[in-house]
Amino acid sequence: MRTRSATYPDRDTAQWATQQVVTANEQFIHRWLAVRGLYVYAESAVSAHGEEL
């Protein structure tokens, strides 16, 4: 896994940048699950056809 370090001028900018990375990672995970026919809604897993797993 690659890691990257950065310096930001203030705490708010650093927190914003961190949230951008977290959001991008969450979206990647959801897309990864979707491709495999699994979706996660409100802490319950369902199949691509809406059947509870």
C-alpha cells in the first residue's frame, strides 16, 4: 500500500483533506462491493437483487 504525507497551512485544511481521502476510500469500497453483487445499506448486507444476506 502506498502512503503519502503532506503539510497543510492550518488544521481546518488538514481535516478537510483527510475527509476527502476518507470519502474517496468509502466510495471505492462501495463500488468494489457493487461490482461483486453486494451492497451495504444501513448496516445490513443485501444481494444485488435486494435479498437479505
